[in-house]
Amino acid sequence: MRTDNGDDRVSASRKHLVFAYYITGHGFGHATRVVEVVRHLIDAGHDVHVVTGAPDFVFTTEIQSPNLHIRKVLLDCGAVQADALTVDRLASLEKYSKTAVEPRASILAAEVEWLNSIKADLVVSDVVPVACRAAADAGIRSVCVTNFSWDFIYAEYVMAAGYHHRSIVWQIAEDYSQCEFLLRLPGYCPMPAFRDAIDVPLVVRRLHKSRTEVRKELGIGNEVKLVIFNFGGQVCGASDNQKLPPNFIRLPKDVAARILQNTAFGRNYDSDKFSGARRLRDAIILGYQLQRAPGRDMSIPDWYILAENEASLRQALPSGGKIENGYLMESCIEDLEIIHGELHGLSDTVAFLKSLSGLSRGVYSGLSAEKRQLRDRIAAAGLFNWEEEIFVARAPGRLDVMGGIADYSGSLVLQMPIREACHVAVQRNHPSKHKLWKHALARQNAKRQGPTPVSYGSELSNRAPTFDMDLSDLLDGDQPITYEEAHKYFAQDPSQKWVSSAVPEGKGVSSSASVEVENRIVGAPCGVMDQMTSACGEANKLLAMVCQPAEVKELVVIPTHIRFWGIDSGIRHSVGGADYGSVRIGTFMGRKMIKSTASALLSQSLANGGNPSHNVNGINSDEFEEHGIDLVRAEASLDYLCNLSTQRYEAVYAKKIPEYMLGETFLEKYTDHNDSVTVIDPKCKYGVRAPTKHPIYENFRVKAFKALLTAATTDDQLSSLGELMYQCHYSYNDCGLGSDGTDRLVKLVQEMQYHRNENGSLFGAKITGGGSGGSVCVMGKNCVQSSQDILEIQQRYKAATGFLPHIFEGSSPGAGTFGYLKVRRRYSPVFHVE
């Protein structure tokens, strides 16, 4: 639908929208270009509230409409200048600190309240940093329109005059990173803080005077050649009736307004990847090297690390990539050409391909390795036929946000794929061309053919450096072997039970699941949430899955004001260990006891014509009458403990579950616990009550956690989410799956939370995955302060234990979203052996 006057303005709306448009306090140039966008939005029937320090006449001379609302507020100050070309850098930083940093808390509170009062549909910023943060806190989408950003400008000021003000740069960039995307105008500078950028034509103010009128006003005749230099507001443009030379293109004047309107309607915009690549390519020159010093890398924000990684990736690639379906397809990584698939901007995938490329050339890139290592790599190069295609897959580890060990009891779980991932390169080879390795060596020795292969590059003390198998070993005739036979096959050499991965082992982040997706083969008595997250997860989203057995419900977007971290305790975790397995056995023992009790009551009730006797196995039958016999029948055939409500468990069954039980006692009374992946040891004493209670309550906690994620953005919301995490942690400990290290980390988070009172940025923590060590998941605000608090916890943990914990930060796509790469070598290999 168009406006009635038929001009080229933005399409008229069938829905009235409210825009909050923030304008920086630096000069009038920003205001003059904002006028044009605002005019188009108002012509389309929308209300625009302009937040500015510029005089009213800048807007009212162009726009006469009751839909224009001007709010005189100054939220940033720009640069302090003696004249148009002279900037006082230090004074600029100090003025910004007084204007925007010191009163930040009150500014945010006031803006959130105002945005809610006008019921804003979209926040637009040109280019006020705090506006993006306020929008996020108010739960409103935001977009920036600009060709430069203040983090870029102030970074140079910091390096030149005010290093002690460097936190200003990080805070501004952090605010900008809350913005959904950037409408980037021509003449732009590097702006890596923005998550995405969409290039639009120059936004200009309308012409009001012709060339003749301007010359006459200035007293300049037509015979005089005139060059006008303009510094500040953009005022150039061609009128609608002006005829242009054939090599000129007249662009629409309302592109920015159209995109803003559609965004407010709910449309999602994605820039082409090439646009993002150009934006990130220049990130390093931005001046953020002020943090790039030994010992300070850990304090660099996540948004910049992502920008830098993609920037260095694009710089390392030769030009000539092709664009297909709007995405940049990088043509090659050193000697390898990508002929299918996408890199998805993942620096670890680039590193893997570079390593693979180096393998094809038999060199040990960047390291002065011994000759033996060089020879090993040359031998490794023989693993592939480099004249044929190679397939590369990638699967990340996961951070257990909520759900944990309740997965094998059918709970709802919330899992986030982490940045660290496992890469695998495979190739289909004819048996006659196999370059055999360790397993093949055993077969050759058995046939007295003598040793052939060598190993390469292992840095793990208990892992073989290579892993190989012959597909014929996995076949029985023309059919696959059974799971039991496959388990025996992979267990024949303990050093080859796992392969190497970038997902660190023993830290509770599913290093195993990133490699395998079938616990019946590898022998780990785990549930399915890890494998499903590794396969089906998406970056910056929580995979919500009901593990009955594996129903993915949805991908929950992590709210922009919330952030998750993993902190490694340094205590090795293993789901194959006795603790995890015994807790699982106790859980299934408890389920069997509940089913047995319900079955007894059901049988007695049916024998009495549907009326239960007064007392069965010590349970008063009155407790069943409210819900009737159908409920008892369902509990007698209970498949998953998590289908039992907390109320029914406490009211009816809790008193029948012993705290502990000897294995042989259970087997004598119940015969079996009906779990296909664990075996009861008759001589072992198992905890039963806590492992039975945990999944029933955890399922309730996870459901509450998921619902709270969509609640209003308040500290009460964050506190409630955090309390659910703490409850989960304590329940793990009751099951016997805690550890000194994870308890210490959770306590440090609590101390940080409560000692800072209303200024706290961290709100919850819990042990993850299988427990008994590994990592804790921490939840907090998505802000600079929370990152600093995490680093303080890291240092305090090191001071107390001597171990510097690894911090898991960021997310990446699952194997399904990544798909696969198909690569082939571009050049012939060159081997260098001395």
C-alpha cells in the first residue's frame, strides 16, 4: 500500500507504529540526516519520538505534523572541539564520562521507563550507545543508523591521551552489541561491535534551492567555476525531476525508513555475509589492541573475539570468493579448495582446514618440530588420497544450563552448544588404497606382515594419536554388526577408545557427545541430551528437549540481557565413573519401587471392585482417591520418573523410598531395575532416595526456568532463575555427585552476587552434566561488569587452589546447522624432510 500522493516515500502502514529515535549530541549533522528518515516514517502514518539535544527548528522547519514528538534530552556528548578540525581528546573522554558514564544507572532507568510509557515498537539510534542498552533492558528491538560509531572514535582518543579511560570504549561497544543490526551509510569506519550490518544508500536532506538560486544568493555568476566543500551534515542530492547522466543511478530515498518500518513490524533482516566480512575485516585497526597485551587477553569481550576471529579469517583468504544464495563462499584455505558447504564464520574450522592443508604438504606449520615429528606428519599425510575429495564435519560440545542427569529419567532439559567443537575429516577409499594405522598394524602383525605405520602428534598421555578402522570390521556379511559387538570392537584397545577433539575432556561439556551419538557403543551410561544438542543445537539458543526419548520441543532464544558461562573446576569428570553410574542405578531402583508400590495398590483396588483397601504396603488408600484408579494405573506402568509430579511423589511414594539399599537386597525383592545400560553390583550399597527425588524435582525446575526466561526483564527475574540453578546444584550434592572444586566455584559466584547487593551482575550457578567434578554453569547479566566478575572468580579460584580454570564463553552451531564441507587439494604436495 502506498501513500496517496504517489511519490517515492515509504509504503503506508496498515498498522500504526511508535518509533523512539535517539540522536547523538555531537553537532547538527546527525539531526539533519535523521530529519529525512523521520519525515518518511511520519508520512507513512507512524509516530516518531525524537530524543535530541538539537534545536526544535531543525525538525519543525521540515516536518509539520502532530506525529512528531521532540524530547530534549542529551545522553552523550560527542567530541570536544576548539574548531571543526581540532579535537581535545582527553577533554572529550572526560566530558563523556560525566555525561554518560557517571549517571549511567539513572539514565538507563529513566529511558526504560520512558520507552515503556510511549509503548515504543522500535528504538533507532544515530548513534547514542546507551539507547541500545536501554532498548534491550526494555525488551524492545533496536537498530542503529550511522557511518561511524563512538567506540571507534574514542579508541583513538584513549590511545593518544587517556588510557585510563579505556573502559569507556568497552562500555560503548557493549551497548552497541545489544543492537539487532546496523544500517550502515556510505563512508563508514570499522564498527565490529555491531552483530550485523546492512548497507544502505546515502541518507540526505531534500534540496530546497536550485543551483541558480544558490549562485544568486551567494552573488556568484554562472561564468565562475565553483567547488563547495561541505563538512558536517549531508546535504547533497538530486531532485526528482533532474536528469542524470547515463552512468549515474538514482537510488530510492526511503530505504532506511522502509527497513525500520519492516523491522518494527517484526521482519528479520539478514545482511549478506560479504557485508559482514568487510565490517569485521578492519576490526583490529580499531585500536582495541590497547587490551591486546600478555595476561590481558581474558578480559577481551566476546563480541570482539568473534569479530577479530572473522576478521583474521577474511584477511588470510585470497580474493575471488564467490557469492551463492547471499553467502560468501570462501574459495580456498591455503592448499584446500572448498567445493561444498560454508565456514559459518567459525575460526576453529579455518584452523582445522589449515592443519589439514599442512598435513597434505607434510609440514608442521609454525613450529620447530623434531625430525621424527616431521616424519610422522609425512606418514599421516598418507592417510588420505589427496587427489580425491575429503568430507569435513563439525560438532560442538554443550553447556548443561538446566536438566543435567535428569535426562535419562525423561526430563525437559535446556542445553547450549558451546564454541569449542570436534572436527572430523573422512574420505571414502578403496580397500586396496588404505594406508593402515594402529588397528591395521595389529592385523598385519598377526599375519606376520611386519609393522608399517607410524603415529603422529599425540599430546594426551592416555590417548593414541590416531584412530582408524576398516569398514569390513563393522560388517557381518552384508549386515552391520550388533551394538554389543561394536562395543567390544572399540574397547579392544583402551588408548583408541576416543579420538582427539578441541572439546576438552573431563570438564562436563560433552567431549564424548561431540564425537559419538550412541552410548550403547561407547559404554557411557548417559542420556541423550548431550548428543542431541551437539547435533541439533543452534548458536546462542537453548535446545529445549523432552528426553522421552528425544523430543526436541523448540530452540529457545537466550534473552539479550542474559549470558551463560562455563567455568572448569579442574577436577576430572567422567560419566563412565562409578559415581555417575551408581546414581543412575539408584534412580532406576527408585522408579522400580514406585511402580511396584503402585502395582500392588492397583491389584488390591481391582480385587475390591475398584475400591482400594484401607492400607496397602503401609500407604493409606485415601491418598489415591482424589485422582482415581486411572492415575494409579499410569504410575504402575511409569516409563519415566519425570512424569510423576512432585506432589504425588511427596504425598504417596517418598516415604517408601529408602535412603540406601544393598544391590543384592534389591535384586532379591525386585529382580531387576530395568535399565539396559547399567548393571547392579550385588555387593554395592546404592543411594536411592536422593537419586529418585532429583529428576522429579529437576523436571519441575527446568519448566519453571524456561517460563521465567520470557518474563519481564528485572533483577527479580534473574534472581529467580539463579535460585533454580542453586537448587539444582544442591540436589546434585545430595545425590553424591558434587565435588570440592565445583562447590567452591558456586560459592564464589554467590559471594560475588550478594556482596555487590544491587550492583551484582551474576545471579546463579550449578554443576553441569554428570557431576563429580567438571564445570559449573554460571548465569548473569550480559554486560561488561559480569565479564569482569567472571575473571575475578577465575583468579580467586586460582589463588585458592593453584589451578587457573578454563572459561567457556560463547556458542556455535550444532552439526546439523553446520552441515558438511567437501574439500579437495588445489596444489601438489611438497614434502620437506631434513
